[in-house]
Amino acid sequence: MNDAVEQILGDWARARPDVDCAALGVAGRISRASRLLDRGVKDYFARHDLEPWEFDVLATLLRANADHRLCMGDLATAAMVSSAALTNRVDRLVAKGLVHRETAPSNRRMVMITLTGEGRAVVDELLEGHVANENRLLSGLTPGDREQLSVLLCKLLTSLGDVRSH
């Protein structure tokens, strides 16, 4: 292979031939790929004056249920962020008119977040372009490669404790 990680592995093989650094190759490639994919996604959303996390929250609400509504706890879990971080994000999305925050009528301690019509329009407008951008970012892999990589990454994530929340 001719990627940057191969150079690092070669350097380690020369510096410490007694240590098997193969795991560094896998973890390093996953980490580098994540950063490069994140950059490609961020660039796409920046062209639309949106942060990737904004789209993530909006898309999570759209696909959550028919009401496009979740309580803060469920939304934080789905978005994989802390409650404090989500509060800040929701504040920003409320200010943009993309979500609505309200207290649940049945439980005054529960805060519900609902996608607004404008928020729905943003997701609908950007989803196909986002998927096309991710296809472009993955264009170096054949469909078979993508499926194989997806299965392997799912196996890795599950082994690391990343399992379905429901």
C-alpha cells in the first residue's frame, strides 16, 4: 500500500522491529479516514451555511418518528453528545427557526424538541446532495469493497460497545 500510514508502519518496523505494530495500521487508517471524511462532509455543509452537527440533529428528528419530535435525552443519545452540548446546539437551532423546544404536557421536567417546517425543508433540500457527496468521498471503493468494509466496521463498533440504543 502507498498511504501515509504505510510510511509510519515502515518507520516503526525499522525503529522497533521487535514490536508488531499491525494494530496501529488499522487504527491509524480508521482515524485518518474519519478525519478526511469529516472534512469532506464539513466542506459540503459549509457551502450551504450549515454545520454537520446541525444537519445531524435535524436529520435525527426527521427520521425519529411521524411527529419529528424527541425528548432531549433521546436526542442526545441519538446524536452521541452530552446533554450540555445538545442544549447549546438546540439553542442555536431554535434561534435559526429550525427546531422548536417545548415542555412535555405530561411531564413538566421533560423537554421535547420538534423539527419545524423550515428545518424539514433544510433536511429535504440537502439530503440527496449529502448522500451524493458521501458517494463521491467513497468512490475509491467498489460496491463490494464498501459492503465488506461496512460489515467489518460494524463488527468493530459492536466489539467496542457501540450498539443500538433501542
